[in-house]
Amino acid sequence: MRGTPDRFGDVMRSLSWFSIAIVAILGLGCGDMDPASRLEKVRPGTDVPQARLRVRVETARRARLASGERVTGTVRAFHRATVTAETQGRVVERHVEAGTRVEKGGLLVELESSRLELELRRAEAALRAARTVLAHARREFERGKQLLERKAISTQHFDDLKHAVDRARDEVVLATVARDTARRNLADTKITAPFAGTVDSLAVDVGDFVVPGTPVATLVDLSRVRIFGGVTAREAARLEPDTPARVSFADLGGASFDAILKSVSRVAGNADGTYEIELWLDPPEDVTMRDGLVAQIALPDSGVAPSLLIHRAAVLRRDGRPEVFVVREENGMTVARIRPVRTGRSEGDWIEILDGLEEGDAVVWDGHFALEDGSVVLVDGPPANLAAVEAVGDDATAAPPD
């Protein structure tokens, strides 16, 4: 019986812990029956927080593209001619070969000339005979005037003497033309360079027979070159002749030179609708220019007013229309709004905005692909001006970043 009270105490303690567990379970069950009692009440007038997207923005500002538009051009020799024969004959000697440098009037090809020498001698003899007949006719005319004064000859006879003088004079003119033609034909047996340049190719060899119009040689002058390119109507409107430009050549190791814009066409080409421009370039003596080289032309600025520029990456295209997101404050929140824009020229990472933005607008250029009109955003860092713009007052120049 001594151990009975201890067992009774153990039983009572067990019942106590069991009662506590039951109460706890019932309490939790009652809590689940009233979930609203566990929510924190929202103060009246407060909005439910929205998710914010991180973006990077920049400030649109006016600046000038450093090098203007770049277009592709083609080098052409300043003078290029296919020299042809102007008389007929057989080639007896080639005085130059392809690649030979010649001066203006330098001998290229010589034709056989003995036949033409004989024709010249015949023409010169005919001219001397015509002059003799003219001198005799003039003497007879002077004698006839004296006889007419003495009534020794009739008026009809005197008119015949005068007519003989006129006819003899015409014969001298015809003989002179024949002599000059023969002389020119003889001179044309020596085919010469019409300008100083380099012989690019020869089309005849010794023994070939040529007639007037037969190609003989191709001559080019590359001491100065012309560079032709095509620009849009907007570019053509702002370009002015006799302004400097910069051209570079990938095939010459990226070498670049100063050139002069000489002309801008007023008629668009039928092939691509662009307006042809022509530049003149005087290459250094140690640079070998070739007809047909491709050049990159950095068009002159021509003093146009600074344009509104933004980062090229900021421009999205939806249904073919360019748009940007502009960040603004609305009801204490930073939101992004869609703005349709009209774009212009571009250079490197920068693009010109012609319409749709104003200077100072904060434009999203990173993180905008997930945005919708009115999206709440978190600007990552302060709005950045164009880092590549070198501003001097209102006259700023934008250059592509490194």
C-alpha cells in the first residue's frame, strides 16, 4: 500500500497534460474557423503595393552627330579614256606597255605612215597648182580691167575673168583643206596620250590593222580621284559643295584622307532613288589608288543645328512604328509611358529623334522590353546624359562611344 499514492499521483499528472493538449487543439481549431482574425488590418486610404521593374534611363538632349551620315562610295579615276585610232593603218610599234606612266602628248602606238606621206605630198602639189591658177586668173583680171576701160573687151568677157578668179580662189581653199586633211591623217599615225596618266591596258599589237574607232589603249589618271556615292533627299538638302569631308579605305589598311565635296545631284537615280554626290581627293604620292576601290564617306556637317539624340537601344518597334518609354512621376510613383517617335540619322549608339520627345525627357534604354504603358519602375541610378556628347553650350557633338 506504500506505493499506491505514488501511482495515483502519476495518473493525475497524466490526466492534466492530456487536458492541456485537448484545450490547445480546440483553441487551434477555433483559430482556423476565423482566418480574418489573423490578418493585419490595412489602414483606410492606403493602396496595395505594386511590383516595380528596374530600368536605366538617360536624358534626351540636343547635340550634333560628329561625322554626320556615313555612306559608301566608289573611287573613279579623275580622267579615264579609251584611246582609239583616228586613221587606218597597220601597227608598226608599241612605245608603251601596261603600267607605263606617260605625259600629255606622249607616244603610245605608231602606225605605218608611208601611204599617208604620199597622200600629203599629192595634196601639197595640188595646192601649189591651185595657187598658180589663182595667180594667173588674178593677172588676167587686172589686164581685163584695163582693156574694159579702153572698151577693148566686152562686159561679158570681163565678168568671165572675174568668175575665173573666184573659181581659182575656191580651188585653193579646197586644195588647202585636202592638204590639211592629209597632214592630220599622217599625224594620226602616231597615237598619243590625251592627258598625263598611266597606261592601264593595250588592245593592239604590232602587225594589227586598225581603222578609225578601233580601241588601242586605256589610259587613267589617278593622281587625283573622284569618289561617287549616294545620299537620301534629306542629306542632299543639307549638303553644300566645296565643303570638306573625310573618306577611309578598308582595302588600304583603314587609311583615311581629307576630301572635298564638289557636287550634289538634284535628280534621284532610277536604280535606288538616292542622289549622287561627287568628292575630289588628292591622295599622297606614296598611296596607290585604284579605280573601283570602296570608300567610306563621313559626310560634312554643313553647320546644321544640333539634333535631339537618345540611345539607339531605347527605340522599340511595334507594328513597324518606333516607340520609346519615358519615365515620369504620377501620384507619387515612378511610371513608364509609351511615346511614339519619328527617328532620323544615327551614328554609333546614338539616334536622332525628329518628333515625339522633348529635351530633358528621361528615356528608358535598358530594361524596357518587359514594360507596358503605365508600368511602375525603379530607376537604377540617376538619369544619365549622353556620355559620348561633348557639349559646348548649345553646340554639342556626339561621337560613337569606344
